[in-house]
Amino acid sequence: MMGEHGAPCDGQDAAYCMNGGTCYKLTSMETLSCVCNNYYKGSRCEEFQLFTRSSDSEQAGLIVALVLVALLILVIIVVIIYFIYKMLKASQQNEQKKPSPKEYWKVQSKV
């Protein structure tokens, strides 16, 4: 492990890594490097990785995309049903307003 990461940091440099990461000095490049704990990433272990069931990010993205498409389809169906309901209600009201054939030919007397 020492050969891969260099020598452990000492003194003030030991606090270089965040969130419990282990600091190493890379002597060949004269720079500091961190080995992060689980669920952290970044050059200084500063980024928290959210827990996912799938280690494959493409699969997680596909699941999110499918859920969004399903929600969009559901909203479209609800809007279509709403407009069909409004049209049927309007046509029923128009039929109720139409005079029956008997009333249409009735002559109204002038009083």
C-alpha cells in the first residue's frame, strides 16, 4: 500500500484529507493525495456519494428516466379524461337546452 500511495502525511499535512480520508505524500510529484473512506470521493474526499442500490449509474439513470416517462404519460391521460368529461357534460347541457319538437312548433299567444 505504501508503494501505491507514497509516504503517509505528517504534522499539518495530515488534515489535508476530509471526512476521514488518509493523506499520502507523492514524492515523485511533490503533492498530496487522499485515499477516501466508503461513500466519499474527490481529490480531498470532499464529496459525499449518495447510496444507490445499483453500482451501475447507467442503470439508475434508466430507472429515473422510466419513472419520469410513466409520470408524464399519467398526466397526459388525466388531462385527456378531464377534457372528454367536459365535452360530454357540455353536450348534455346543450341537449337539455334544445326545445322539444312539440314546444318548437307551438304558437305563443299575444296577451
